[in-house]
Amino acid sequence: MDSEIIKCLIIGSGPAGYTAAIYAARAGLQPVMYQGLQPGGQLTITNDVENYPGYPQGINGPQMMEDFKAQAARFGTDIRYGIATGVDFSSKPLKVTIDDNLTLAAHTVVIATGASAKWLGLDSEARLNGNGVSACAVCDGFFYRGQEVAIVGAGDTACEEATYLANLCSKVYMIIRRDEMRASQIMQRRVKNNPKIEIIWNSVTDEILGEQAVEGVRLKNTITGELTEIPVSGFFVAIGHEPNSNIFLDYINHDEQGYLRTIPGSTKTNIDGVFACGDVQDNEYRQAVTAAGTGCMAALDAERYLVANEIH
Ligand code: NDP
């Protein structure tokens, strides 16, 4: 094990992780950040971000994350490639294993590993991701205003996003694999009463059509096997998210879906010195700006913990 004890080890490099790094670095905590599996996080698969304050003309997701990174680096964050593959929070200092082969010791750990959208798993979905395929209606719906789009899923997220899209788009097809929805009654009612939303029951996506951009969807009826095509320019997947929390679950309190629990009004977890911010602990808002906000909180919580424990 490396003999150095890191004052503030940040795992994850989305808006939460970088904001934590900026605050921690400016507070003199000499943060070390491991960027994780998807450096820059979910925003790196978004085209334009138009709802993050401070960018009046909008900015593309990867560029925004480069800006976050540059700002974190400017104040001395040690940004490293590597994936946290295990932790041992049973004693102090806290231990985090990187890439299965390097174990680091840290006084505080900020978990900012985010969440990942679940995808259908089609090749066409991966190929057209960012070119009509999206897992975030709030992020990307605006680009399809006045156009016809489709959304897959039948939970509260899908209903909420279908309703959101119906405000912008000329028509929203909601593709549902069963003959009923999982969403709460009130959300279902909202969707069913919206004249711009057409529900297509008992159907799964057979293929997303288009070479450079989405041009339509081929659906398969799960009962008859019949194939039909609908022309759409946007295809939204809303079949749930999963928090990237597996390696922490033995130590950190979490809900049944694996979202880490924090003490309300803070980023503190049940383990002293371990803080969680961003989507890994937020199943509700999931926005870059809310993630950044909790990243700031995590750095302040870490700093206060170090002061309270007289760790210099
Ligand atoms: P859910 O897990 O609740 O729903 C996922 C939906 O996607 C289900 O309808 C499921 O279908 C469908 N699905 C899953 N896999 C596939 C697939 N391969 N092909 C087609 N459809 C698929 O996820 P949500 O993100 O909707 O919600 C997560 C949690 O957040 C829930 O507890 C929800 O209540 C909550 N939430 C609350 C909101 C609010 O109250 N305002 C807003 C958003 C979320 P099936 O039903 O057939 O399994």
C-alpha cells in the first residue's frame, strides 16, 4: 500500500466529483480524483447542455466537462485515470483499491460515481446515441421541438418525460412492452389524458432506424409478432437508472435500488469521513446542477470533518 494518506480522495469525475474537487482544492485539501469508467460522466454522452446556468448560449456536454476538469486542475487537483474496484471502510484510514492492484489510504472519501441509464441493448441504440437517441428528455427534448418522438418505458420517469416531451414536440409515441404501466396512477392519468401522447401497448423496439441520425423505429408487437415502423426523429429511453454503487454497498447504507443514503441536509453517509454526492445518492433530481451543488456540499463536509478531527 502507498504510505501516503490522502486527505480527500474523490471517486468519479462528473459534475459532482469535479465540483467537490474545485472546493476541496481551494480549501487546501490536496484532493486526488480517480476519474472512473466514464471520465466526465453522463454529460459526455449528451450533445448540448442548455440548462446549466452560466452558459447562455449552451455548451456541449464533453466541452463542459473539460471546463470542469480544467477548473479542478487549476487549483491543484491530482486527476488520475483509474477505476475504484473495491473499498474497505471498516477502519481508519479508509482504504480504496484502484484497478484491483493499488490500495490507497485516505482520511476522507467523496463518492461521486453517479448513475448510469439503463439501455435496451440494441446496436442501433448505441450507434445513434447522441444523434437522436437519448436517455434524458429534460436534457435533449428541446432539440426535437415541433417534431415527432418516441419514448420507451412505463414507469414514473417515462410518464414524466413523455409529458415533458409533449409540451415541446408535435407527437410523442410511448412504447410499452406490457398491457399496463408500472407508473403511479396519477402519472398514468396525465399521460393517458394528453392528446399529444399515443400509447403503443404490448410492443418492444426491434430496431432504431437511420444511418447518421434517428429517422424512425421498428416495433414488434409482443402478442402478434407483427412489425410496424413509425417515423420519429428522437428516441428516448426511460427504463430506469442504476446507481454506480456496487463496491460501497457492504459499508454504506442504501435503498433497495442501491442509491446511497445520506443524512438529510448533508452528504454524510453512515461511515465517518465518507461522503456521497451527485446521482449515486439522488434518484429524484439527477441534474448536472444539482449534482454540482451536492459536490460542493461534500467538499465542505469533508473539510469540516478534517478540522473537527484535527487532521492537517
Ligand atoms: P422503473 O423501474 O419504475 O420503471 C422502468 C420501466 O421501464 C418499467 O415500466 C419497465 O417495464 C420498463 N422497462 C424496463 N426494461 C425495459 C426494456 N428492456 N424494454 C422496455 N421497457 C422496459 O424506473 P423509473 O425510472 O421510471 O423510476 C425509478 C423510481 O423513481 C421509481 O420508484 C419511481 O416511482 C421514481 N420516480 C418518481 C417520480 C415522481 O414521483 N415524480 C419521477 C420519476 C421517478 P415493466 O413495467 O414491464 O417492467
